[in-house]
Amino acid sequence: MKFDRPLAIACAETIQGLYNGSLQPNVVATKTDTQVLVKKQADDSYLIAFPGTASVQDWLTDAKFQKEQWACGQVHRGFGLAYESVHAQIASLVPEGATVILTGHSLGGALATLCAEAFRTRQRIAQVITFGSPRVGNGAFARNYNDWLDHRTARVVNAGDPIPHVPWVFGTYRHVATQVYLQRDGSAQIDQPLAVALTELQGTLQVYQQPASPFASARQHHIGSYLVALKSTA
């Protein structure tokens, strides 16, 4: 997979705009606190952007940590409920067969992944770019997703970001491909599966061995930190 850094920067800037209020979501599910921006672009493609949420820690630590059955495998129940709450609204705004780019940060990265999987036969998925996404589902879900979309997915991970290392890997949660690891100097390392697995396990063990909450070191998870890393060698 060739990493499209300018597109990643544009996606991260869109998400930053949703956080700072310069952009407004046009899909909102109050019950699950899920917000989405669906925007038709100049080339007639559609950008579907999922910001994270202030309550991301609750999503990852409460009873919804259990999995639920999905079309192919199992996914984090909280993520599944959040996505299902906005699926119909998104589908109503994007014509069948349209080209789409999906992006999301944090919890929004998980929802963008679920949206891509749900729309893979309905839309032309041009690119999926997520930032600091947690693990979404089990091995069966990840394998099925990768069969369709790994070469069109950039799962961007900032060095030092703890969120990609949850939920717990030994709870059979697995990441989808393809990981793009932003090193401290901003260079992008596109990992091979075995290297990714080792890096993820090491990172997960470090996060869970910390005496404080893994959410305490939030700076590297902030979308602004992703933008700094992306632009440092742009």
C-alpha cells in the first residue's frame, strides 16, 4: 500500500475542524453521542468523517467491552451500537455506487472501520484513513475486512499513542491492516503483518503495565499531534 500523506493531512484537518467547531456534523445520534460529517466533494466523491468523543474512556472500560456478532465475526459491542445508530442516516446521504473516503479519529476510527466494512459492496471505497483507532473486532472480523480493504486502508498510529493498544489483545481483539506507524521524526513505517503483531503486543503490554490509567498519556493521541507528525516530513 502506498501511503497518501496529503490525503491523510486533509482528513486529519477535517477531524480537527469537527473538534474545534469550524465544521459541523450533519449526522447526529443523540442517544449514543455519535456524530458524523458526510460531505460531497468537488469530484463528486463523498467524505465520511467520524470524530472521536469526550467519553472514549467510558466506551473502552464499561460493560460494552464485550463483543457482539457482526456480519463477519464479532466486534466491540459499544462500537457496534454507536455505528448502528448512524448507519441509516449516512446511507440516506450517500448515493449507492458513489465513491467514498472514510476517516476517523480514536473511537471515530473504529466507527469508520465499521462503516467501510458495512458499505464495501454498496459503495466504491477509495480510501479508509484512521488515526489512533482502537481494535475493533476479533480475528474473523479483521481477516474478512482485510480481504476486501487492507490495500485501501491506512490505520495511522502515532508513536506513543496508547489508544491503539486497547481493547486487550488477549481478549481476542485484532487490528485491521494496514498499519502506518508515524515515528518520532514523522517518517511513516508501513509494517508487515509479523512486525505489526510484535509491535502491537509490546505496546499493549507497556500500556497495561502502567500503574496509572492508559488514558493518562493523551498528548500523542490528540489529533493535533497526528497533524504535527504528518506535516513534519510532508
